[in-house]
Amino acid sequence: MATKKINTPADADHENPDVKTIADIRAQKRASMNVPVSKLPLVEKEDVGEKDFRSSFHWRVFRVMAELVDGWTFLADMKKRSVTFFGSARFPEGSQWYEEARKLGYMVAAADFDLVTGGGPGIMEAGNRGSFEAKEKFGEDNKNIGDSIGLNIKLPFEQRINPYVEKAIAFHYFFVRKMMLSYYAQAYVFFPGGYGTLDELFEIITLVQCKKMNDRVPVVLIGRDYWLPMVEFLEKTVLKKFEGIDPGDLAILRIVNSAEEAMEIIKHAPERTEF
């Protein structure tokens, strides 16, 4: 009596290469979320009702506290030497600043610094990719190579994270995530970007200006064509015309044009010991 062959899902995939596995579908869905925050799909908030405890401000306070505790606990396990990258989520692979961020990410990791980004696409992906490639070259077990780290945004159904992040934590609240990105680094590197990048830059230089952050921590701006017009505005309009800042406040910013120049500043940055 002939034995009837039972087709398995693996057989079906073999017979029809167009059939996607669940893992493929999930990977494709995650990739669709790896876009600038302003391009993410809108998700309507669930109506939990007026009497549900989750709608109260009291519960929101505890949720914020929990995210702060989780974030600082995550950062405490990192190396004391880390560099945070900021920049546009819109630069594709092969563009000038994507490749410069990728190169600098490699150099930072090879010099035993952890590389921290927002975990998304563009400059964030490029920096994580360079760090990831350094780990691939020198060995995953090499303790003298920095890790590729992402502090990403928590979405309702999927994680918004690029594929080169090795260690990650997700945040519901934007302001908590931004605090973690700006809290811990030995140097901050800014590539050309949009509103988010500028927001993060001015927050950090305000903290330095107000003596809430060590003024020896480098704030490095990469890309003279992008940053020089802004610095000229600060000098001619904000400083000289309106006297809104002091002359020394402009010295907080270090403008370079290449990964090599940025790395020279980073490797001489003093170790931060205030945390």
C-alpha cells in the first residue's frame, strides 16, 4: 500500500518560492516602520473610558517614573565611554552623510566607545551599522570594541529599530528617550538634520551654557555647508544684534567636515565622572 506524502509548510515554500514565512512578513513590517518619525502611521488612541485608571494623570506619573528607572538602568550597564549620534532619519545608504556617519561609527567602536543612536533610519542606522561592522571585523567577543546601541520609540504593535542595533530599549515618551540620549555620552556628534536634530542640539548646548553639563564635553557638528550658516546667524543676529548670548557661548560648538576630524576630537574628550 502506497504511503501518502503529507505536505508541510516547508514543502510549500520550496515548491513556491514566492510564499513568505511569518518571519519574512514580520521583517517586512518592521522595515516599513524604519522611517522618519514624522512619516510613521497615525495610531488612534484607544478609548479606555473616563473611569479607567490608565487615563488618569496619577497613573501617567508612575509610567514616566518607570521609563526613567528602566532607561537609567539600561545606561548603567553600558561602558563609561560612549558617543551619541544625532542627525536626519532621511539620508539613504550611499549619500554623503550616511557614509560619513557609517565611517565614524566604525571608528568610534574600534576605539572602544559604545555608539548610541535613536535606533531609527538614516544617520542613526549608518552610525549603528559602522559600529556593528567593527564588531564583525574584530570579533563579537572582543571586549575592546564598543557596542551598537539604540534608544528607540515604542510603537503599539512593532518595534521601530534598524537592523544594526545590538542592544536596545524602547520608550513610550519622547521626552524620556531624548533625556536618555543626551544624558550619558562622553561626546555628542551632530550630522545635518531636521527639527528633531536641531531640537536636540539646542537642548544640549543650553545645558552646557547653563553649567548643567560639563563644558569640556565635545559638541561636534559635522558638515560645514550645513552648520556654518546657522553659526553665522547665531553670531551676527543672536549675539551681535540682539545680544541674546555671550561670545563664549559660540565656543561650545566644534565644526568639522569629516569623520577623521570628528574622531580626533572624540578620542581626546575627557572622561565623564559625574554619574
